[in-house]
Amino acid sequence: MALVRKNQSLTPGVPPTTLGGGKISALTVREADAQRKKARTLAKQQQAAERIAAATGELSSGINEAASAAEELKRASDQIAAGAEEASGAAQESLTAFVQVTGAIAR
């Protein structure tokens, strides 16, 4: 009976692979592992870049919304200031009228 050698993995945890009937060399397996690791790294970088882009878009949207709110607040403040000036003028007119009435009564 002949001795039969079982296929053994060239790297622990990686099953032996055949291509064209022969084993793939340890160098090829290491290169494939390196390529998979590089692909995973690139995928993680791409995912991080997409998350950063999404966050940047949300931040930009928030800044635009804040700018709009600030502009609206400025318009409201201008209206309040105009109303206050008008009220001040009316109060001044009322005081003048009151002084005149008081003066007319006192005579």
C-alpha cells in the first residue's frame, strides 16, 4: 500500500487551494491575503469618507438654516425697533398734549 499525503494548508487556518491541478504557492496565498487586507482597508476608508461627506452636508445644511434664522431675527428686530420709535414718538406727543392740557387747566 502506497503512502498518501493529505493536502496541507501552507498557512494555518487557510485551506489548500488548487489551480490547474497544482497547489498555489505560499507566496501567492500571502499576496492574496495582502490584497484582501488592502481591499478591506480601502473599503473602510471609503466608508469613512462617505460618512464624513454626509456629516459635512448635514453641517452645511445646519449652517444655512442658522443663517436664515439669523436673517429672520434681524428683520424682526428691525420691526421691533421701528415700532419702538413710533411708540416713543407717540408718547412724546401725548406728553406734549398732557402738558398743554395741564397748562390750560391751570390758567
